[in-house]
Amino acid sequence: MRSKTVLFLALVFGVLSLVYSTHLGGRYYPIITSGIALVPPFLAWVYGFRAANTYNATNRHRRAIQLLSAGLLFWFLGEFAFFYFQYVAKIDPFPSVADLSYLAGYVLLWVGLSVEIRASKSSLRGINQSIQFLIVLFRAMLVLAVVYFGVFLAYK
């Protein structure tokens, strides 16, 4: 990574840390921190697409990074829509177009990871079946936790 990029990211991190730790903004602190939360997914999207451009046009890794970056873009758009609904329009953001954007982001991330796994020719065949079972069990527990806490309790 170039030194200017590292300096820029360090500066952004420093400013964000200062705002979070000192509660700058008084009564506007929740709006400021929610606005600041838009910065990381935006930077991840920008630098993801920049990283994808380092590969030639026919490289499968480039396609995977582009899909992953597009997933991050949709997460950013979801965060931005949520911020807009909550603080600018002052309406209840549940359910909204932000939720659709988050879901599209998950799909693109899954497809991007699948393309990367195929491109790197990774396989689970060499992994012990007990470990494979634990991986599947852990994934199922994560899905259940997200559905219960993120969906069921949110709409209860």
C-alpha cells in the first residue's frame, strides 16, 4: 500500500476515534456517529474496486473482488438509506429499501466468495468430517442467531 493511502486511512481512523471517544457534538452525537459509520463501508467499497483493477480483465480473482466490492457497496447504500430515514426523513426505517440493499449485499458477497473459492480451487475434501460438521453447525448457529435477534426480535 502506498504511504499516502496509509496516511489517509490513519488520519480517518484518528478523527473517528477522537469523535467517538470524546463525544464531540453534544446532542448531535448520535447523528454524527451514525454519519461516521458510513465511512468504513464506503472506503471498503472504493478500495475494493481499486484492488480489483490490479488484476487483468480476464482474471477470476478480479471478478471475485468486484463482486465482493459490489456487496460492500450495497451495504453502504443500506447504511446510507437507514441513516437518511432515521435522521433526515425522521421515519421508522423498518422495513425499508435499506433492508433490500443489505440482502442484496449478502447475495453479492456469497457469490463473490463462491467465485473466489472456485478460482483458488479450494476444497473441503481434505478436511476431517468432524471438523466439517462443526463448521456446518457453527454456520447454522450463526444463521439462527441473526434470524432470531435481527429479525424476530426486531419485529416483535
